[in-house]
Amino acid sequence: MIRNCKYLLLGFFGLLVFSSSRAQDLDYLCDSVLHAVQEESHRMLQDLCPQYADLKTVYDSSDMDMLNYQVGLRQKELEFQTKRDMKSLKKWAKSNDLNLGRLEIIERHYTVQQNTEGYHFAYVKLDCRYRDQGYALHFVIIELNNKWFYGEGLRMELGQNLDPEEPNYDKIDRERDKRAEEREKARLKAEEEKKKAEEAEKRAKEKEAKEKEKEAERLKREEEKKAKEKAKEEARKKREEAKKAKEKAREEARKKREEEKERKAREREEEKKRLEEERKKKEAEEKEQEKKKEGDN
């Protein structure tokens, strides 16, 4: 029983912390929108809109080309709408003699809702004052990727007349200092993230350079290996050609010796025949002479 109560208390405390954190995020975003209005800066308002990494969670990522097109189109729409809304607001403020830079917030009103697709959003109304006149600043905020962003619908309308009050300069100074501190924290955080991104990019480039160097060394070794194999193959071919040339020379010398031997044999045979013919001829002449002598006798 006690253990179950302890878990219930822990769960309730966690829910309170989550709700408080979420409310702080919403309050900070509302104050940031008001600060952009006070500065009359549509660029500051654009910085509060969802960026590429947050918008891509809304669309189908199976087709990257279509995803990039849809996200890029939505970013252009947000850029156009924030610029148009801020321009209309400045025009409205001028026609109502409202100094936006001196606008003070009195109270925030918003209720978080959920659409049919499961995304959270809220219609925001900021009760503000300038001198003794009340104003209502309206806009819509949306939650994407567990973060809150400015959505659309920036407009202002007159509120009730308020009792004149002495400006609370201490409060104004505290809020100004708080906004300056928050902007400084945001700037430092952005610089730190930029530094981390640069370091990560540097490491990635170094890794890529090392991989390219390794690949170049591997290709060099392969080329050297191929060159050595080619040189070995050429040397082997030269040895084979030299061996074939020697065998061919020996074969030609052998054939030449055999031809010379056959030639000498033919010459000896011819000489022998010539001598035999001469001998026969001489014998015939001797016989003829003997016959002549016998005839004379």
C-alpha cells in the first residue's frame, strides 16, 4: 500500500514537472513573439518558425525529392506569411498611434489543443497595454518534434481602456535584463552548437581525407604490384623468347651441318662416279688401242 502510494506520488510529481516545463516553453515562445513585435522585426518572427529538420517530420519521407519540395514550399509560405503579418501589424499600430516598442504584457491566455492528425497547437492571446489603453495580440503556435514554434495569424485588436498607472520602471528594467540575458544565452547556445557543428564537420573532413589517403595508398600498392607482375611477366617472356631463339639457332646450325654433310656426301659420290667413268673410259681406250695394234699386226 505504502509502496503504491509512493509510486503514485512520484508519477504525479513527474507530471507536474512535465507540465511546468511545457508551460515554461510556451511562455518563453509567447514572450519571444512579443519581443519580435516590439522590435517590429519579421526576421525575428521567422526565427521562431519551424525549420527544415522540424518540418520534415510532418511529411512522408519515402520520397526524398517530394519531401524536399514540400518542406521548401512550406518554408517559403511561412516566410511570406510572417513578413505579411508583421507589415499589416505595423500598419495597424501606426493607424492607432501605438508604439509597439513600448508595449507591455499583462497576461497570457492559451489552451493547448490537438488536431485530427495528432499535432498540438494553441490559439494565443496576449493581453498588453500601452499607456492607459489595452490591446490583445493574437497568434497561433504549433508543436513539432516536441518543440513549440510560431505558426501564423499574427494580429492585434483594441482592448479595454485601463486605469492610468505609474510605469513600473523596476519591472521594465528586470524584463529588459531578462530578455537580454535570454538572448545572450540563446546566442551562446547558437555559438556552441555552431562550434560543435564546425568541429564535427572538421572531423568528418579529416576522416574523409584519411580514407582518401588510405585509398590512394592502396591504389598505389596495387599499381606497384601490377607493375612488378608486369615486369616479371615481361622478363619471363624475354627468357622464353631467348630460349626459343637459342633453340632455333641450334636447330638451324644442326640443319646446316646436316646439309653440309649431305653436300659433301654428294660431292664424294659424284667424284667417285667421275673417277669410275674416267677409269672405264681409259680402259675402253686401252682396249681400243690394243685392238688397233692387233689389227695392224
